[in-house]
Amino acid sequence: MKITLNNQDVYCYTNSRDIDSDKPSIVFIHGSGMDHTVWTLAARHFARHGNNVIAVDLPGHGRSTGAPLENIPAMADWLVGVLDALNIKSSAVVGHSLGSLIALEFSARHASRARALAMVGTIVPMPVSSAILDACKNNDHAAFDMLTQYGLSKRHQYGGNRSSGIWMIGSSLRLYERSQPGALYADMNACNEYQSGLERASDVECPTLMVLGSEDRLTPVRGTRPLQEAFKQPEVTVIPGAGHTLMMEAPNALLDALHQIL
């Protein structure tokens, strides 16, 4: 589904279904340099379980046009505009990595619009190394290589995708390679500069879930304690053996975890 927002095209994957105002809605938000396709399995699953599903492409990503947005608050406000255009009053929001920060900001600043929050592969603050930022800024393929390497657990570097014939490293690299020049840098810089996340977490009123990979090297579990403590009563699920890219590495375990609040 394509809609128009601020004179730009916005692509929303809805499992080829129209939005039904009588059904609960779930918004899925992708991570840095990626697009809606990372959420296809989860979106299809929850659509079959009676929900409206909206997996968005952020501006300048996937099939959405326009320039990438430069900060997390702007992305959260953009999401409100998307929901307004779809006439959705309230929604659960699920975000991975960068998307988790957008979902957090959205849930805190627009509390009446958020019925549940799920943060996948997350940490707050979310610092990015200067080596990765510099490579992203220069559109250097090394950025794709580093994020792919660190985004998958060591075990999953050797395969094990639940979908037959799909290579995890290759599919991750391809997502980065087909991204618009400058998009990955804008995303990673937005993550690096977002400093109000713990304050925002304390403002969240809706049910909250954190889904973490025990082998995540980009947003390690040991660093999430401040965020866990900032939320009022979060559910926390740690998936054994999984790295940062939980949607690829542990899709079924992730779905099981998401069912806790969705």
C-alpha cells in the first residue's frame, strides 16, 4: 500500500489487506539502512491472527521516497502522520534497533496513540562507533560488512536460516547495498545522537516488551539494565544464541515473545 505524506510516497506493507477499523493495529518499524521486508514473516503472522499490520518503509528507504529523516523525534512524528493518513487512532508499535528508538519516542510522546510497545534488539543510549559512522558517511562498503558481521551472532555466520535456501549474511548485505546513499549514515547518526531515551522510557504508560539476543554484539544484553530500570514494569525476553538480527536468527522465538503483548 502506498500513501502520500508531506508530498512524498510512503510504502506500508499490509499483507495485501485494507485497514479494517474494527481490528487492532500493529506497526512494524525496521532498523538502520533496512526496509519493511525484515518484518514480512511477523507481519503475515499477526495479520492471520486478526490484526491490521503496517510494516513501514521510513523516508528514503525501500519504496518510500524523500530524504531520510535526521533524528528520532522527527521519525516518531512522521509515524503519527502515517497513522493519521491511515485513520488509525491507536496501535501497538514494534521496532528493531533504530526502529525500537522510534517506537519508544512515539510511545512516550504520543501516549494516547500507543497501546503496546515492543523493542527488539535495543539499548538506550545506542552509541555507534566512529569507525562505523565514518564508513557510513563515506558510503564505504566496509560499513555494510561491519554491520553484517556484528549484526549476526557468530553461530549464525555459518548459516542456519529457518527459510530454506536463504543466506543470512548475503541477505543482510543486500539490504544495505540497495539502500539509498546517505540513508545508513542518517540512521546511524540518529541512533548515536539520541540521548533522551531513558527519560522517554520513564514516561511510557503502555505495556512494554524488550526482546534481546543473548549473543547480540551491537546492543548487548548487559548494557540494557538502565533501560529496563527506566520502564515501569517491562517484560524482558532474552533469546538464547541469537544476535542482533533476531528476525532472521530466531523468527519463531521472536513471534512467541511478541505474543506476550500483541
